[in-house]
Amino acid sequence: MEQPRRRRFPLYLHISTLFMLLLFAVGTTLAWLSYQRSAQIIEDAVQDVFGRIVRETTSELESTVAPARTAITLLAEQRAVRARNQAERLDSLAYFTRALETSPAATALYVGYDDGDFFLVRKVDDAPTARLLNAPPGTAYAVQSVEREGGQSNGAFLFFDADLKPLGRDARAAYAAYDPRTRPWYAQASASGEVIRTEPYVFFTTGKVGITLARRSMDPHAIVGVDIRLERLAELLKEQKITPGTQLVMFDESRKILAADQIERLVHTDAQGEHPRLVTLEEFGNPAIARLHADDRTPGAERPHAVRAGGRDWHSTSVRVSARNARPLYLGLAVPDDELLAHARSLRRDMLLATALVMLLAIPLTFVVARAIADPLRRLVGEADTIRHFDFARPIQVSSMVQEVDELADTMQHMKRTIQRFLDISRAVAEEDNFDRLLPRLLDETIATSEAQGGLLLLADAGASALEPVALSVEGRTSTLSAAATVSVGTTPLLLRDAISHTNGGARAGNIDSRAIAVFGEQVAPLAPLADAGTAVAVPLFNRAHKLVGAIVLFGATSIDPAKLSFISALSGTAAISLETRELIKAQKALFEAFIRLIASAIDAKSPYTGGHCARVPELTKMLAHAACAANEGPFRDFSLDEGGWEAVHVASWLHDCGKVTTPEFVVDKATKLETIYDRIHEVRMRFEVLKRDAEIRMLRAIQDGADVATAEQERDAQWRTLDDEFAFVAACNQGGEFMAPDKIERLRQIAQRTWLRTLDDRLGISHEEAQRKAAATAAPLPVTEPLLADKPEHRIPRGAGDCMTDDNPWGIRMQAPALLYDRGELSNLTVGRGTLTNEDRYKINDHIVQTIVMLSQLPFPKHLQQVPEIAGGHHEKMDGSGYPKRLTREQMSPVARMMAIADIFEALTAIDRPYKKGKTLSEAIRIMAAMKKDQHIDPDLFELFLRSGVYRAYAERFMAPEYVDAVDVDAVLAAG
């Protein structure tokens, strides 16, 4: 299946597109590299910033925790830890307030006692805290106290100003339920001898997020602690935001967030607003934060990595911060890419816009330059197209700014001239069909193409050991050499021997003087002046098998350089192949001619009665065709045959009866009516002999029974005479004739009614096919009485499927086949009215023309012989369409086919070697053909040409016996028709 042709575009579009693509690729690459570099720089900056945040956060955390740690260390040694009531504890209020002032991050200092008492001093330094504690105006400190006495718990809030003057007291029963011993800081400090730091949590009173530092006091009955709010860390994280959408959080191992740039999102309460707790990373509301995890990398090793969360791209990371004497904390960062890389993307967009602008401005210039480069190539394409169409009328004139294009134009010009030279010699060789005329023409074309002044063509013998000069050319005068001396290759001039003996063969330039060429004989003497005057070129001619078929020696060639020698060598290959091809064609034609003559001879030899028919019909057909070509007036004044047409007539006439190879000899040579493989009259004679013996036996039995001997002998003699007479009649009927009267047919039927007695089984020793035919009838018990002559079932041989021609056959055959293949019935054959053939026999003979058409139609004839089947298969057709096998009319037949019909009839009428008739005299044959013309069986125009041109008499004088050649009144014959 043919592949669809891809769409193609001009070269200037390819160049322009390539340039644009390169610009685009460069611009895109630069934009991409700039983007990548900017992104890398930004990511590095983010890493640096994040490291700084980690360090500042760690430092801030330490600066927040250190004063508070000092405060509780000192508090652990104060008397407040040994106080047993509220009043004693208030004596240390000043110490509590000074410790709070020295620890800015601390919000409350407190002591928890092992009896459940609790004493806490809180800074009230902002309005939200004051409102939360319901503190009176001017409150600077608040004391939260829980006392348990006598099984009762009392909770109270005491408020003081900056000078520690009391501002009010608020007893709160709900606060009395607070028990420090249940708090995590109390339990952790009780179990440790060091300062402990709790995990971040929501403070009970304020609901703020913070941590607690606690330790055991010197009094083993008390634990001191300090609350530190982490709001300062949140403010620090908010200050460190890289972009507006940056998220910074501090979280612990349980993924609870203790600080964030959005502090308001850290606490989660239930539906009733109670039970506050810290949110987790998943509850923070940011998908990138939710995907953070605890990372133990050291600060400075962290690098944000890309994630996609919530349909948005982020750079995120987490790192562990200082965790001295406490559980570790982690700092997490998430920056949206669209904000982080906004500058890089803007730079990339600007680079792409700049590239597009450059491309837009470069398009016109690119098109102009590309057209200037491509236009010479486009014109070279046009020149190549002219070469493709074998148009060599004008030289190639193309110039270009590109050196390679100029070189290509020059090379194409040389190629154009070379192809033209090859075509000239190939055309000259191809146009010449005659091998004898081909040789000098081949020499002339080689001399002209190589620009030589003369040359000599030599052909090698069958063994390639000797060369014979066959053509000579001197300054345009060419002649064919006949009976020239054959020269051994070893004695040829040295230059020629060198060219022939070289491994690969090829043209050789050198000197061949007049003495060297004298070896070829006197006929080459005209070449002597040229041989002495200049350089010679010896060109060996090798066929496809690299076998020497000849040589050409050129004289007077100018400018013999390696390129020209190479050209002449290539040219010699064409000449050698042409010689070889013509020789092969000539040999094939000779073989084909011998083959068709072999077939015709075999057909004639098959029957001794038709010998010479296949050889005489071609001669007569050609004689009539020559007469038609020579006609200057009448219906055939425009008729002519070219060389191919004559070959078609020759082949068709020789093969016109090739189908007879399929016709059985016993049918073709059927000399009597009862003859098959042998003449069955002998069987009939034997039956009469049996009847005569039966008459003899009856006579002897009658005498034995007392009958008169003379009377018995007379009766026997009478029966014998009757049987002899009847057999003579049957034997006479067995001879073919022109007509058989009805009374003779009736007498045959009466004779056939005689019977004879068969006592032997007629199914013994017969062929398988005959046994199958006999099996159709039941065998009668022996002895059996049978008719003397009979048409038995086994005589009727049916026609098989392969013997029938369908109406839609591809050859257009329209012959009506008989029902039987053969009818060998004795009565059926003896009662044949004319000749010796039954209808079945005649169809079998006529079938030879069908087989001729079928056989010839299967041969791969070349174009000029395509008419052979039609010409050969039409010689039994009639002009009125009543002939066979196709029932063609005159208009459906070619003139040559009608000529062959006349030739076949005339040869058959005048032949004297037919078994069923005697040859006709010339006048009788012409008279019969005149009747056939009248009945529209043969072409009347051709019949008249046949007579008036004298073809009939020329043939008769060549092929007929003198006693059969009599006078013919042509005018009378034509006038009668």
C-alpha cells in the first residue's frame, strides 16, 4: 500500500523556522536558567533566613527562660516556701514582684504546697488580663490564693497597685477547687531535683499558651514555679515572615503548636467554649503546615523542600530548636511558591517577552536572508526537474553567495552534459533493432560522445580469446567490415591487451601506431594516419558476467584526463550491455523461431496425412499479406504491416494449428467410418465368417439327418452368396463418401438385424474404462444371440466436466458441444452421410482451434505479438458469423486473421495428402472457394485480391503437383460470384 506523502515546505521557511526556533530556544533557555538561578538564590536566602529565625527563636527562648529559671531558683530559698497561711505568704509579696520585674517573659510566680495550698503572684500589665481577672482599675499585681483549713478550701483573688497597696479582695469559691498537686508541673518537679520545663499548655486562669518552670524548694513540702507566656515567640515569628503568606510555627513532638505567627489560632475549645487545648499541626488550617514532621537536623543543615498541598505549591521545612533539660521543640516553615518565586517568575516572564520581541523584529530580516540563500537552491530544483524530464536544451546558470551552492550548480551542469551523452548513445542503441546495423551505429555514438576522430569496433568470439574487427569509422565515415582477420587477444596492440587484462577492466589511454593496428588487416588501413597522429584510447567491453564481448579503440580523442577515461569506461559498460542484450534478443528470437517450427513439425509429423500443412499455410498467408501491402488502390490501399506486425503474422501462421497436439491421432487419421485405434471392419468380417461357418454346419447337419446333399449344398451356397454380398456392402459403406442414400441406410439396418451366437464372455480382458461402461447394463447369460451390427451402451462414451466449455468462458468460445465425447456405435458410424467422421469426431477435430486459442492465450507474448492468439484462432471463422469457435463476423476479425482463413482453406483444398479425399485441381479449388465467398464464408475483398494479385498461381507453382495446376478464368470466377 502506498504511503501518504508528507506535506513539504520551502527551504527559506525551514531556515526561518530554524532561526526562530533557535532564538526561542536560546531565549527560553536563558529565561529558564535565570528563573532556576533566581529560584536557587531565593531558596538559599530562605535557608539563610530560616537558620536565622531558628537561631533568634532559640536565643529568644533561652532569654525568656533564663531569668525565670533564676527567679524560681531564688524563690526556692525564700521563707514563703515555709509559710503556712496567706498572711505569712503575703510578707514575701515584694520579693515576688521584684522577681517578676526582672523576668519580662514571666507572668506569674507561685508556690504549691503539699497540703494543697497555693500562692501565686501575677503581673497585670495589659487590659485583657485585667478584664480576665476582673481586677479593679490600677491593678498591677494580682494574688491568687488557695487555703485549705479544717477540711475547707478557700479561694481568693487579691489585687495590688504598683506600690503593692491593696485595691481589693475577691473571694472565689470556684477557684478553691484548684489543687496544685494535680498539675503536671507539680508532679514533674516533685520527681526531679532540677528545674523542669513543662510542655506548652493552656494556662488554667488566663487561657494563654505558655510553659512552666518548676523545682522543689529547700522546704520539702513546697514546689515553686513560674509561668512564661510564649506570646513573645509568636511576635518574633510574625516579624520573621518572608512573604505575606509565609507560615511559621513552633511545635513539639506530639505535633501540638505552642507558637505561631497567628497566635489567635493556637487554642481550641469545645462547643461550649470550655476545656481549652493547643491545636495540632493538622488543626492549624494550613495543608503545608499539616504535612510538617519533627526533624532532628541541626540548624543550618535545613533546606526547604517543595511540596504540593491544598492545590498550591509550597516550600516547607522543620528543624529542632534548643531543648536543654527539656523535651525538644521544633520550628516549622511553609512559604507559598507563588510568593517565594514571584521575582524569579517575573524575571522569566520578562526574558520570554524580550525573546518574543527579538524574534518579532528578526522575522523580516530572517526571511530576507533565508530567501537569498534558498532562491538559488530553488532554481537548482527547477534545473533538476528539467533533468528529470530529460530537458537538456539550456545550460544551468545559477549563482549564490553560498560557495557550496555554486559548486552544486557547476556539478549539476557537468552531470547534465554527462546524462545527455549517455541518453544519446542509449537512444541510438535502443532505436536500432537490426544487430548488423547496430554495430556501426554503436561505434559512431561512442566516437561522438568521447569527442574522438575515429575508431574501430571489435567483437570477441565465443571463447573470448580472439577479436574480430566489425566496424570502422574515420572522421564521420563509418563502414562495416566483412571477412576481417580474427586476431588472438594475446597478439593485439599492447594498450588493448592491458585494458582487457586489467583486473577490473576499463579504458586505457596511450599510443597505438599504424604498425600496431596492422595486425587487424588491410581493412583498417584508413585508421593509420589517426593512429600516428595522437593518443589512442582502448576500451574493453565486458558483459554482466564480466566476460569479454568486444572492444573499441578510439583515435584522435582530445584532453584525455582521468575523469574522461572514467566516463568512457562507464560508457563502454552501456555499449557492452547493449551488445549483450541485442545478442540475447537475437538468440531468443532464433530459439523461439526454432520452437514454433518444432511445434509445427511435430503436428505435421503426428499424422502422415497432414504433413507440410503447418509449413505451407504460413507461406501462403505471407504471400497474401504482401499482396495487400503492395495494393495501391481498393480496400487495402492503406493496409501495411510494420516489422512487429510481420513477426506476429509469422508466429500466428506457424502456430495456427498448435492445438492439434491435443487431438487424438485415430480421429485425425480416421480413414474409414469404423476406424478407431484400428479399423473395426475386421470384427464385422469375422462375424460374417461366423455366419458362413454356421451355414456350413447347418448343411452338414442336414445331410447327416438324411437331406439331399445337392440341395443342402445349394442352400449353403445361396446363404454364402448373400453373406458375401452383404459384407461387401457393409465394407463399401465403411469407406467415406460425399453422400449416403437413404436406401443404403435402410439396407444397413436390415443387415444389422441378422444375429450371431456369442459363447464367450465379452467382459474378460477389457480395459477398466470399457468395463465401467459395460457395467451400466446387466450381462446376459451365455451363450447369447447378438445383432450382427449394433450400437451398444459401451459404445457411447460420455463427455466429462473437463470436456465442456461454459458460456462465460474467458476466451469467448461459442461452439456447441455434442452430448457424447465419442459415439463408437457401429450403425451410427456406418450411416455417417459424408466422410468418415461422426458429429463427435468432427467436434473433437474442430476443438483443436479452441485448444490453439487457449494455449496461445496463456503465453506471455510481448506487446507487438499480442495479436497472435486472435490471428491464429480465427482461421475457421466465417464472415457471416456461422464459423467457429467464436462465431465472429467479418467486422470482428482483423485483416490478417481473414487472410489466414483463406490460406488454410486453399491449402486444405489443394493438398493431396488427406486420408479422406483426393486433392483438388487449381480450378476446382478456386470454384469451391468462389462458392464459399458467395455464401459469406470467406472475405470477398481478400478473395478478389488473392486472385487478381496472382497469389493463388504463385503458390500453386511452388507447392502443387504440376498435373493439378490448370487454367483459371479469374474474371469469370469473380463475375459469377
